[in-house]
Amino acid sequence: MQELTSENAADYLRDSRRIDPAKAVTVRELSGGVSNVVLRVDAAGRHPFVVKQCRERLRVAVEWLARLDRIWVEHATLKVLSQLLPAGVVPEVLFEDRDEFLFAMTCAADDSETWKVQLMRGDADPRVAARLGTYLATIHADAPGHPARAALLADTSLFDELRVDPYYRTTARAHPELAARFDGLIAAMNLPFERRALVLGDFSPKNILVHSGGLVLLDFECAHLGDPAFDLGFFLSHLALKRIHGVVGDEAYRGLVDAFLGAYFAGLGDRLGPQAALTSRGVAHTAACLLARVDGKSPVEYLDAAGRAVARRSALALFAQPAADWDAMHRILDAAVHSRA
């Protein structure tokens, strides 16, 4: 496989006849990912586009390897989501190169920035959270039976490799007293096939672009048919971490969570079974993901020692007092965040 860079990508695109050899081309690497190289290509006479190529070694402090063929999971997921969500909410696939483990897609608007960037400067718009809740409900409820769904999305091995092992098993080794709880969560995600949803596995603010025309969702290599509660816990843990970091205040945090969950459950209805059962599992995954972002293989980069202590205390409180609903989760987190311990 030829590993593309901003220096050699133009030659690859010319040689493969993806762009006109006579046209001027500029390529620059985009930031944000740990598992792929993402290059923006500006070629004269056409709209800019993005080339995404897998890397085997993820860019984290400890060694973390992942299969290159995960990029085809993302490719398949984009095909499904493009038929379920409004136009522009996910990029359009332009071409693929199976030998080089890459594909190209449309580029987001120039005024785009990640929702993570906005949250980190304190811009916590509940309308964004509500729209995300609506989109996720559509994905969870409508994708599993969609005729465009690729068979490889039923394979959960990549999700295990990219999420279950580095997040849950690694964290359980750091907290052996919780090993049985993590084992139970992992086992519970193995739902009967007819109850599974299309789980994105990486539904977080860094993978959401906000621009003047709306939102764009990105990064689907962890997608699989599984337990939708994982997406809820993963997403909500990111909001909790921003609150712990102090960039999102208590009231703004609660507004984001309420807007997201209100829109999600309104859009979902009872299509995935009783909401109470999904809520209980979602709270459990919130606790697990929160602890994993401190003591797992991929800790968040922005928390200092004091912030990590608060995040750990918050997660352990949720494990110690399992909450049956979101209000109970809020009460437990409120007490943990504001504790002087």
C-alpha cells in the first residue's frame, strides 16, 4: 500500500487519472483523526474533495493497531446513511481504491468547524444537540432494515477491536473491582439480531461539523449492528467531560443533554422496544465511557489531573449507584462533580 501524504497525493491522483494531469492541484492534511490520514484536495476546475486512507497504527501514546479494511465499514455506512438522512448530512462518496485502502468524498463547507471546537470555547447550542438526537434516532431505527445495508455491518469484530477492547477491557484492568460490571456490559451488547440497531460507535463532538447550512456527520469505521445504548453513553460521556473541564456550565450542559435526549426519544418512539430498558443501558454505558476516557487506551487530551479525578469520581459514582433514568443520572453526576472529595 502506498501511504499518501500531502506531498505525494497529487501524483497519486494524477497517475490514477482521478484528476486532470494538466490542472493545478494543492493538497493539505486535515486534523482531528487518530486512525487515518485525511487530505483535502483543491484541483482547478472542480469542487474540493477529501481523500481518506487508513493507517494500521493509531496515533495514541500506547501501541494500538487496527485492521486496514475498517475503511470499508465506513464506506458501507456512508452508503446507507446517505439514503436515510437529509442531503448533505453525510459526505457523498466520489470514488474508492480497494488496493490502497482509501476513498474520496465531498468536502464540507469552508465555514465548517467541529462541534468539539465550539463546545471547547463555551458555545453550547441546544439546537445542535436536538438535531443530532433526531438524526441518531433515524439511524438507530431505520438503518437495520434498509436495503442498502451492507452485510459487513453485521460483523462486530472491528467494534471490539476499536472500542470494546481499548475502552472497556483496558479500563476493567485498571479497575479490577469493576471487571464483572464491564464484562456484563460487553455481554449485554450482544443483542438478538432482530433487536440490533446501526450503532455508529464514534458519535462524538469531534466527528460533527457545524456550518451555516447545517451539520455534517463524519467517521464511521466503528459502525456495526449492535446495541444503540452504546452510542447514547459514548455521546453523553463527551458532554459530561466538557462540563467537567469547565468549558460548558451546569445549566448549559443540562440544556444540551435534555435537548438531545428529548429529540432522540421523540424520534425513536417505541421502535427499539421499551424506552426504559434502553435508558438503563444508556446510563450504564455513560459511566463506562466516562471512566474509559480517563483510564482506557485513549484518554481525552484536555483534562488536567484535577479534571481526571472528577471524571473518575463521577464515573465511579454512577457504577456505585446505578441510575434507572436520566434524571437520576444527573443527580448522581451533580453530586460527584461538585463534591469536595
